Amino acid sequence: MNRRPFTPFQQVAGWAAFSLALNLTPALAEEIEETTGLADYIAGSSEHQPLKDYGVTWGGWLNAGVTANANNPADKFNGPVTFGDRAGELQMNQLYAFVQKTVTASGDDFDFGGRFDINYGTDSIFTQAYGVPATDVRTGAALNRGNYDLHLTSFDNRFYGLALPQAYVEMNLPVGNGLTVKAGHFYTPVGYEVVTAPDNFFYTHAYTMQYGEPFTHTGFLGNYAFDDNWSAILGTVTGSATGGWDGNFNTQLNNWDFIGGATWTSDEKDYSLNLTSTAGPTSAKDSDTWALYSIVGKANFLDSTLHYVIQHDHGFANNVITGNGLATGAAAGSPGSRQNAEWYGINQYLMYDVLDNLGVGVRAEWFRDNNGFRVAGPARCPGSYNLSVPGDTASGSEYACQNTGPLYPFKGANYYAMTAGLNYKPLKWVMVRPNFRYDFSSQNTFMTSTPGKFVDYQFTFSADVVITF
Amino acid sequence: MNTNMLRLMIMLALPGAAILSGCTPKKPVSSEGVAIEKTLQQAETDARAGNEKKALEEIDAAEKALIEEDKKKPYVQGIKTESGINPKAAADQDAIKELKRAKRDASGNLAGDAADDIDKALKDVKVKEGN
């Protein structure tokens, strides 16, 4: 008898449920309350960290969520909203693990360490080293995208894949207060929201994080604390044809870009202000400037129970093919199709700790993609597009989208998003995050239940759970 | 062997070797850290005994000592907080947050809640001192 094969999510969920059932039976309720992670609980202690006394630790989590979309989009994508990008489908966003040896910054001794992260799930495509796009942003010519973590499992599944967002070594140089230097592939220090699911208040993400900033870099990054209020980062990044963003290890290595920034923090940690920037040539063959600055301010009030965050980003990419340029009728790559693109926005967050384990929060955002260069839905499609890999068709069909149609809106537009939600931790290692979100755009960006018919608004309700190991 | 899997194994092996080569036994807790932990242990004992006033003084002293320790031994404080990446900064910020809540609870005659807050702060301080 034929049976429908289990999806990757069903396989992992089934395995996890079986393992849990075997191990949890004799446990006491108070142990569940006290343990800080699922692995702690199953092991009955922190013995699952055998090298902890040597500074080597590991961690991980399972993050899964679902989104209901009032537009009932025909293509089942939540427009340009990524991470939780599928409407009415349960997604295992992250089955994530990391191992690390943290480095102690000190003016006295050398210290060595590093970190390696791996993710399996539907979020992988958004944090792979995709900084070399399928086609050159200036000429439209096909590019070699590199093969660090792109396509490790692609073509097998439209949505589930592997990503290796961090793989770096780090050392402390005993100068001054201690200078730590990372070398390898690491998360960006730019911005506020992060890829790692347990570290965001909301399940959904701001446009700024999705489209306005890099996710990772490949190169070198130094960190130095001048005093307890001021610290700075400085580095150089490579492997990218998008200004040092999301670089890999084996292409575009003769293109190097600047990354740097500074952070001020008050004595009692209630206030902080951060400025970071990337800047430099777009790619190895294109010396036009690609740059970004990001400013993030944070403030805590009412005995650190009320948290406010404001962020402003502004990005620039000179002489690139844009949606607005193509809308003039110019051929892709011709001078008429190219513009100096800009994108910028402001997003604000207000979060209140009602209880130790319950927070409520709102996020309000305006983001402008001035030239139709950054925002494109479904973002999974260009992410999977690769003209240089055998197996992909010559016409460039994206494995994640299977030619569901053109990207949208691919025009300059304003995007507004209001999000309200809860962050509830029934246990220290379990987090549940329901949130309502209303998106509005100055272009018809959001697909309706009629294929190819778009409206300028979208209302979604999503909820996810994060189980920390 | 599948070239993708080979690539994955190499990516795992390189940082793995670097991480393990850097393994050294943990450094001992500093004298400042030991003093802060003792102060917090005493504050928790006093809070559990219902002596909010004394606990409040000790919480205040521990908070000042934490800030003073940061002045003597500054560390990099970024804005972003990926899990585990900067455990010292995360633990220090959490400790100070818990101490603020402990002060609020002790001032509001909620000694039991204050003791719980102090206990959480103490755990955070131990993590901070271990990094």
C-alpha cells in the first residue's frame, strides 16, 4: 500500500516526541521548573556539557511556527514577509545547534576559541551565504555564487535546507584591555533583530532586518572595549558581490569591504547607542559604492521592565539595475536600467515585562525601498536562483518557487508594518510567541486568493514555539 | 562521498580543531567577583529572613560593585544578542536587571520576591565571572 512520505518537519517532530516520551516519564514537576534547557532536563543535570569547565559549550533549539493570512494568497507566500513566509503551513524554521569556546578579552593573556553554528529548517535560505546573487547587480550577467553553504541540500526540498551561518576562530591579543579578533564566517554586528530565534521578541521580522541589512559576513572582525562605556568594532569582509554582505569563502575573494562601528552603554546598562556601517566596492569587478549605516538606540525604564528600541538604517548601492530602472523599458544591464539605489527606514519597539515569564510588545516600522532594489516577494525565490549549478535549468527555475510567477512588487515603494504580540515562557526553556501583524504598502504587494491579483495590505496572525536544548 | 557532505565535514572540523586547541581550564573567579557573590548570598539570606532594609543595602552594594568591576575590567558590549555569543555581557546585563527588580521588591516589602530576584542575579554573576 502506498503511503505519503513524511515531511522533514514530521520526521524531526516525531523523533523529538518519541525521545521526549522515553526520557521524561520519571521526571518530577519541580525538575521541569528548575532546568534551563531540554538537554539539562533529559540528562538530569548539566552533564551534557562535558567540556564546560574548559570553556567549551554547546546549545541549540527547535523553532516552529505557523501563520494565518487573511488574504489567503494563491501562491501561499506571505508576500515579502520572510522567515515565517508561508501562509497556512506549519514551518520548522530552525533546528539549530552551535558549539563554541568563548574567548576572554584580557590585557594579560592570549586566548583562543571559536564557534560553529548549523541550522536545518525553512529559515536556512535566509541566512545562507547568498551575497553573490545569481546575476550581477550592475550588468545582469550570471555569477558564480560560490558553494559554501548554498545548495548543501537544495533541489531535494523547496523549503527545508541547511545553513552554516557561523564558522569562525577567535583569539584575544593581550593589548590594552584585550583585543579580540574573529576570522571566518560570522553574524553581522549591524542592526537590532537577529536570525537566532530565541533572541527576538517577535516571531515575525522587520523589513529593515529582512531587506535592509546583511545577515552574515566572511572576513575579519576586531572588538575592543575602551572603557566600561565605549567599545568599538573594526574589520574587513570579503566573498561577496553585494558590498561585503553575506559573503562566502570561495568567490569574490579579491573584493574587500569595510565594516566598523561603536557602542556607548551607560553605567547601569539602561541606555545604549550603537552606530555600525559597511562600505566599499560592490564586487570584484564593480568598484561602485555599496554602503550602509545603522543606528540603534535602546532604553530601559521602570526598573528595567519597560524596554524601548529605535533603529534607523540607510543603505546605498550605486549604479545597479533596479525595478524602477527596468520600468522605463530599458534592457537589464543597459545604462537606462541602472540607478543609484537607496533604502532607509525607522523601526521602533516597545516591550513590557508583565511578569518574569510574560512580556507584551508592539513594533511599528516604516521602510522605503526607494528604487525597487531591495524588497521582493517571495524572497525565497531569488535566494534559490542559481545559474551556475548543474541541475538548475538553463532558464533559471528556482528550486524553492518552481516558477510560481514573477517577483513582486519590484518597484520603489514604502512599506509600513504594525506588529503586536506576546512573549510567554511557561518554562525557562520553552517560549511561545503569538503576534498580530498588519502590513501596508504604497504598491500592490500582497497576493490575494486570485493568482496574480495583488492588494496593498495584508493581515496575518502567527504563532511559534521555541524549545531550547 | 557526496561532495556536499565532505564540504560540511571540513567546515565542522576546522573550527572544531581551533576550539579544542584553545581549551584551557577555566580561570579562577576574581577577588571582586568572590566579594560580590558573598554580598549577594548575604542579601538573599537577609531577604528570606524578612529583613528587607538590610537586604536593600546589600543589593545596592552589590550593584555598585558590579559597575565598579566593569570600570576596572571593561568588556565589549554590542547591541545584538545572539544566543551564547557574548555570555559575559548578557549575564552582566541580566544580573543588573535582576538587582533592580530585587531593589523594587525589597522596597515594596516583598522580601520573598526580592530573595528570588537576588538568587537569579547571583546565578548571572557566576556566569559573568566564569567568562
